[in-house]
Amino acid sequence: MNNLYNEDYKLWTDQQIEALKNRDIESLDWDNLAADLDYPKYWINHQLVMVISSLLELYSDFNSQDFEEYHWRTFVDTNRLMLNGVLEDWPHYSDKIKVAIPQAYSSSLACKVQRLSL
């Protein structure tokens, strides 16, 4: 089952959906299903850290001319759009974002402090 997950994801997905519909627990790829179900949560946390880190960089290290010159606005906007896309696909994660923002902010701030101390 693991090989199919890595070699033909669409076929693996179709088989897993069919197994779920038929309640065929013997045919389920438990490890990869769990990882796939957890992925949106990981991805949302990652995107939040990216956006918050970028904003911290923008407003503390660069003046407005640098902001445009280094295309940071585009980077931040792209990550925001990607995060919005995730929420369109998985709207039930919107509540998780409210909980994840403080953690993402703390992670971003810790990274910035660590970079400043180097």
C-alpha cells in the first residue's frame, strides 16, 4: 500500500475512498491516511509562520523603498492567498487558525531574535 501512495497518489486516493465507503478497514492505509488528514493543519501553521515572519522582517528591517524593491509585498500576499485557498478547501480549519496565530507569532519572533543574535 505504501508503494502505491508514493507511485500513484490518485489511484491510492481512489482506493482509500472506496475502502472508507465500504467500511473495509483491512484495505485502509492507516499511516498515510493519518498523515494526509493532518497535512492541512501543518500547512496552515507553516503559512502563518511565513506570513508573520515576513511581516516582522518588513516592518523592522526595511524602509518602504526596500519593501517594494525586494518584492516582500508580493511574497506576503502570495502566502496570504495560499492560506486563503487552504481555508476555501478546508473551511473547518478556520477556527484552528485563531488558535494557531499566537503560536505562529511566537515561532516567528523566536526566529527573528535568533537571527539577530548571530
